Amino acid sequence: MVCHGCLARAGAEITREALGRGHRVIAAARDASAVLRAYPEKPDGLLAVSADVTRPEQPAAAVESGLKEFGRIDIVVNNAGHGLVGAIEETSDEAARALFDVEDHALGAGPVREAPARNDGRQPGDPAKAARAVVDVTEAAEPPLRLQLGADAVERVEAKPDLVRRELGRWRHVALSTGVGEDAR
């Protein structure tokens, strides 16, 4: 298992859970020494690697190190990234570019700007239970394509088909008008 962002709350829980179950984990962080400080006992199966996602050669080298050490990689947990809070006009080009370089963004204004400070460490759900669920999926014979965690996620997924059905109902005539020849309705 490769875990990018293995020191952040969710990534740390997933890493601990996987190691606790005897899995081999390539724990990737911007600085491998930070991983070693987080796991001073260096548990069996832990390979600490540096992998700054803004430097494309580092994740590739981390994967190569993992393959050399363990022979294969079965699971990748991508918990790396960071957000940028602020209205677009308040954000420097440099800050926005750095953010988009790691393909993780959260730009906004007003209430969105206040949400991270208000929610940091207080989001619904138990990170340890989520980590157990993620590792359980890695051990399943037929894992799901998508894994929703938390009642809020389940609620949003259950509401999605209704939203798609309503939208299709409003735009069905446009969708069907694009056919070629006799298939057009």
C-alpha cells in the first residue's frame, strides 16, 4: 500500500490501521524523516519515503523504492494535498498555480473562507473508524468502485439519481435532438 499524506489525520489513521494488520505500507510525505519521527519504533512493513507531489520525480521515485523493497504495490491511498481559501481576486497567481499543481483546490468567498477554521478537526465522523473501513476494503475480495464514508456522503449519493433524473427530464428533448438521420427524435 502506498499512502501519500500519511502524516495528516486520515492518512495517519489509515497507515496505523494497515500496519497494525500486518500490511506493508510505503508511507509518503514531503520529508521521509517526518514519517520516521512519527513512527520511532519503525514497525515491520513500514517504508518511509519522501514524495513532494509538486515535484513529479519524487512520487515516481517513491513508487520505485516501494517496488524494490516490497516487490509490488496493491493499493494507493492519495491523501496528499492542500487547500487555498480566499476569493479568486484575493489569491496570487503563484499561490493558485501551486495549488493547481497538486490538483487539489478549494477556492471560494464568504462562508467558504470561514469553513476550514470552523471545521478543522471537528468534521463529522471518526477518522479511526474511517481508516478501518478503508483498510477493510483493501482486504475485500470484491471491493467497491466507490466507498462512501459517513451519513452525509450516503445522503448525497442517494439524492444524486433524483437530481440526474430531474435534469434529464428538463433537457431530454435536447439530448434526443442530436441524433443522426432516422435516429433523431
